[in-house]
Amino acid sequence: MAGAAALVLGVTTIIGAVALNPGADQSVAGTTTVGDESGRDTGAPTSPRVDGSAATGTPTDGATPTGSPTGTPQPSASPSKKKPAATESSTPGSTPAKNPYTAAEVCGSGYRVVDSASLKKSSGTVAGTVYLLFSKSSGRNCVVTLKRTSIGKKTSATAYLQVKGKTKVAETGKFAYYAGPIRAAAAATCVKWGGSAGGVRYDSPYEHCG
């Protein structure tokens, strides 16, 4: 009985202490915690934005993020290839300059070509042409050598005419267009004629005797 009385007395003492200090129980009841039983915070923290507002996650207005390309990039134009301009050059086989004179012009009015000879080099180039002309009105022959190369430039050329039984008449030197004219009376008489240009020479036999 004495032990039971002591137990009852201890319980009564504790109840009395609680009744005398009710604020201790209220302070515990007034504390609010956010989290699970382990004491961890389950609320998702909000990250501050540069503009001061809280980040809200993925944009819902469909706006394109700044800095992203808004269109398909176009390839840059490749540099155009300029075609080089064509240059004029002199090549073997090209058409040589034309002699501005004719044999008839050189010999004079009334003369007509009766014979001619080309002065052709071994390469096939024609260096000049020797012409024999005759004038019926005067009964005279005329010889002239027209250059076909180095037109306008003074180079060696010759022209000659020899009436049978008489002295040969010739012109030799450096000429820009032609050598001659050499004229002589030769009606009903054979003549020998010829000339040279560009290192090529022609000599006829006595002919055209009518």
C-alpha cells in the first residue's frame, strides 16, 4: 500500500507541473514545419531571374529563345570566274599583211601582166612575186617584184629585164614594198626577166618573143 501511494503521488506531481506551465505545450503546437517525417524540405525552390522575377520553367507563349536562328541559312555566293580576256598574237600560218600596190599600178597606165613567178621559200612561205608586163601602145616591157612578206619594212629585193642582144637593166636594194619598175622597148624581141625577195630568186629564159 505504501508503494501504491508513492506512485499515485508521483503522477499527481507531474500533472500538477503541467497545469502550472501550460505555455510549454503551446509553443510546441505553434511550430510549423514543411517537409516529410525525415525533416527534408519538399517545396521546389524558385530560381531568381536576371530581371528579378522568378523562373517559371518552360515558356508557354511559344516564343523562340533569344539567339536561335529564325530562318534557313542561305549558302554564300561562290565567286564568279572571270574569264580572262583573249589576247591577240601572231602565229605561224597567219595571213600576212597585204601589199597595197599592184604590178599594173607600179608600171603605169597601159601595162598588162603577161607572166609572173612566185618566190616561194622551202617552208612554203611566198616572199614575193615577180611580174612581166607589156604595153601594146608603146611596145615596151616592164618588170616589177612585189614583196609578200615584211610589208612596209625595207628588206632586200631585186628586179631586172634584159632584151635579147642588149644589156641587162636591174634594180637592187632594200625596199619597203617593191623593186622596179624596169622598162625597155622589146617589140617582136625575146626578153629575159626575173627578180628576188626574201632570199628567193627567179630567172627566166629568153621568152615572149612575139
